[in-house]
Amino acid sequence: MALAGVPGLVPRPVDIDQTSTGFKTPRTLRIYCFAPPQVIDGHAEEHEVFIVVLKGTVDLVIRSEHWSNNTTRFTLTAADPHTRASCAAYLPPHAEYALTPQCAAEVAYARALPTASRAPAVLTAAPCPDGPGAHVLLDDMSHAERLRLRLLQVDEGPRTATLNLGLESGSGEALVHVRTTPSRGAARVDTPGTAALMLESWDTIAVFAGECPKVRVAAGSSAFGMVVAAL
């Protein structure tokens, strides 16, 4: 993928939009692989945007008329179950940003079209135990108007575990991105009324309004989940 102002091609292994999902609210989910010395200058355009660091560490400057930190450089690093760390940011419509990877990094962008602008925000993961070997790393539903962001982790354990997606009956549209170790045979998705589906690492599930899937993680495996859901 060619990005303006960035030399060479930038890998974009995940590129999901409304033409592939048929969703009304979540517009896109894209994941890029960045590396030094790239500097990514971007724009939220008319969307609200969650920027989420999934691997590595980046520096981020956000410019917006809705806050006073336009020259502040924030450091974002991928969330894990053991430490509090700034791992994501919220951008309102028309905000601009400059992102500089400190090392090889994987960065997700989720977009929706809101009706109003809010203040930008930097989001900090605060891991919370959620059953044996399971943690909710981040659960944000207050900063964006249309989107909710939820990050989850299940560590290796002696029994099958479940990623708590937070999608109850009657929830809206959602995208669930999954990373697993091992890359195959570690997880499956169970949705009432349909056959179970095995997942591979880097798979993304489209969940429609009213569905209530469960992601099961096999004994001895680990999994990370990112849920971007419509409010």
C-alpha cells in the first residue's frame, strides 16, 4: 500500500470496509505494518477514528481544534496483561496526526461516521482479570460517539477459555480481530444457530446486530482479541 509522504510500500494485511461487511455504522478496519524511519501524517477526514497499537511502540502527535495538546508527543505501546500503558487514541472528525514508529509496529485504524465532534483522547490499558488466565485490557465506550473499543487477552491454561467479547444479545454491528498462538487450531467461534468455525491468527469476524458469538480458546493456547463495536 502506498501512503502519501511515506517512501516505499506499507504492508496492510487487514483491509475491511463496508463493501465486504455490509455494515451501516463501522466504516473500515485497517491494520498497517510500520517501521522506522517512516513518519505517517494522516487525517481523520469526516470520521471518528480509533488508532490502536497492536505490536511495538509508536510516538503520536494529534492536532485538533477540540483540545490544547496539539504539540504534545504521546508514546503508545501494545497492551499486555501485566502493565498499564497508553495503547490507543481517539481522533474526532477533521483531526490530524503524525505517527512515528519506534520499532517494527502494527497499528489498527477503525472508523465510523459520527454526527458531532468530541475531544481527542489517549487511552490507557488497565488490565482487569476476567476469569482464569483471561484479562480485559481496555474497554472504552465513552470517548467515541459511534464506536466502542475493547481489547482482550487469554493466556495459556489447562482448560478451554473464552474471550469475553462484551457482545450481548441485541448488540450492534462489530468487528472482532483475533491473534492466536499457535496460529492454527487455537480458537473457534460459536454462534447460536450456525456451525462452529475454526479461526486462524489474524482472522477478523463480522458480527451483525442481534448475534451473540463466543470465541473459545483451546487449552494450552493463547489469544488476543480486539473488538470494535457500534454503539
